[in-house]
Amino acid sequence: MNIWLVHPFAGGPGLGRHYRPFWLADAWGKMGHRVVVVSAAFHHLHRQPRVPGPQRINDIDFWFLDTPRYGSGSLGRLRNNLSFGRAFGSAAAAIAAQFGKPDLMIASSPHLFFVSAAHQVARRFDARFWLEVRDLWPESIIALGMTPAWHPLMKVLGWKERSAYRAADRVICLLAGAEPHMRARGLPAGRFLWIPNGVSDGEIQSALTIDNLRHPLTDRINLLKQQGRRVVLYAGGMGPPNAVEAILDVAAILGKSNSEIRFVMIGSGTSRAALEQRAAALGNVEFHDEVDRSVVHGMLHASDCAVVAFHKNALYHHGISPNKLFDYCLFAPRSVIACEERALAGLEDLVTARCAPEDADALAASLRAALDGPARPRGDRVAAAQRYSYSTLAAQYLAEPRDPA
């Protein structure tokens, strides 16, 4: 089968984050399918802009669409997002000439502005059209307080969301509990499929054999442990949707009662400067810049515990599927999450402990208990994560019935 996987921010080796399209393409290729990943030549997550057109990266075929560059302003980013669909429609014939017409078109949606164009291209080639939903738009933006519901852009996104659900032959969603939300907005019965994030088979093998990775940051963690510290690691985004401030609340509590615990924060985002400023007064928190995944994995392995927190928000009643949960499970000896119980539905076996969100005392107690208890055996962690290997998920993705019930 010929599969076109369209994702404006698709990542991979040398490309940056959002590895899911790369890993799915790799798994489908090993199943005998031909896959091309269509992405933007420029976006804010790229490590460097790509040359528009076809490229082969680690045996995966990509086609990069020429999209305008932008800085930190939201208008430039919106213009880039809007241009992606037009660029895809214009390039579709050339992509088909190089890689063959699609049998299956998958539009993976970090935003919705290109989905109608992907649907039109699928119809042009008489291909099935599937929609992959990573976040619920516009609900995610509204629920997190980033834009009010009355804003005209939110009205446009709401219309696009409903249109996309009606157009798709199947909707694949990373959130286990999102089907009622989608059904209420026009998704026909029988077209919903939950496929969460996962881990690559290579990372599973790495977790089985990983030893102390030599890198300045892993050396730093090992030095802290030699000094008698217990290292709690956070690795991820540091923007408004990420409840990193909750981890600092816990650091403030434990700094008074458990001075041996040290928090190491890895990542970037719009909130980082404010977080660092607040942490400077605590004395038990340090920040480091974003690094390659392999380095993060080595740091998780060297740490005592990994932590992640979510806001208390009805948005998460639909579920969560952050990549860091799978990384934590594979590589960290312990992991603690602060989120509501239903948010973690289906993924409970990935973590050592869960506590309520926005409750610093509860998270502090959970971290103390995890650190006082035994490390989770590596074999148990790998077995849990293996359920979400991309070879398994890729097979489930295509094996499900394609016709609505």
C-alpha cells in the first residue's frame, strides 16, 4: 500500500521533535508499505530549514513543502500554517510522480489549516482519507486560557474541526477518551481509533542495554549522586500548557524537609525565563538546555526519579499521551505523574505513582514515597513500554476495520 503521511511539523533524525511520523513510516516500511512523509521546509521546531522537495532521511522518504519563514510573532506562524495546505495542493502531482499515487492519505494535525487540502488531494487520487488528532482544536487553546472562545479564529477552528470529522473515513486519536467529544461534533459511529504515542523498537533495545552515557549532563547527575543527592529529573516543554510551576512548588516544599533532593530541569519554552527566576531563590533546582533524545535517555537512566505534572483542567478528561511518559517508563528507575485518574486511562502501567494535580503536598509525598521505595526493575519497565512499540502501534493502525460500523 502507498501511504502519504502529512504532518506540517514532522520530526526525525536531524529534524527535531515530533518523531511519531518518522517511526510510523519506518514501521510501515518494514511491513512492506511505501510511505512518504510530507512536512514543511520551515517551522519553529526545525533545527534548521530544509531544502524544499524530496529527501531521504535514515531510509525514510520525506517531501518538504516550501513554506514562509517567521520569527517569534504569531502572525508569521499563522501565515506559515495557512500556506502549508496550498503548498501541498500545488506539490501533490510532483509527489505522486516521484512516489506514486496514494492509497491512503493520513493528515496528522498539529493544526487544522491544511486538513481540507489533504482531503481534496485524497479525493483527487481516489485515496482513503484518515485524520490523526494529536490535540483537540480549538478546545485545547480555549481550555488552557490561551484564546477566548468568542475569538473569530476559534470559531473558524471549530468549523474546521467539525468538517474534518465528517470528511474522514477514520479518525485516529492519541487521547483515549476523546470519542464522545468527536461524536458530538459530527464524527460518525465506528470511525474512532485510539493509537497513543509510543516508543521505537531501537529505543526499547537501548533501554535493555543502556549503561552510563558519558556526557557533561550525565556526568553532572552522577556528581550530584556522589555528593549524596537524590536527583529528580524533568525533561520536556516549558510553556503555559506544561505545569512546570507545580514542580517548583514541590521543590520549595522539599527544600525545607529533604535537602538531599535536587531537581534537574531539561527543556525550553516561553515560560522558562520566569521559571528560572523563581527557582533561583530555591537553591535546589537547576536548568539545562534541550539536548538530543539519547542524552535525555542517559540522564533519565542516571537519575533517581522522573516527574511530570499536568494542570487540573477538564481538557485532560479526554486523556493524555505525552512522549515523556514513555521515555520515563523506559529509562528512569522511577516516575511520578500529577494528573487526574481518568487522564491516565489506558496508560497506568507506564508510571510508578500518580497523584492529584495542582496539589503540591500530594506530589511532594508521592516523590518522597517513590524515592524511599525500590526502583522499578528494568525488565518490568521495558515490558510495560513494549506494549506501545511503534511496530505494534503501526500494525494496529492499519489492521483495524476501515469501514464505519
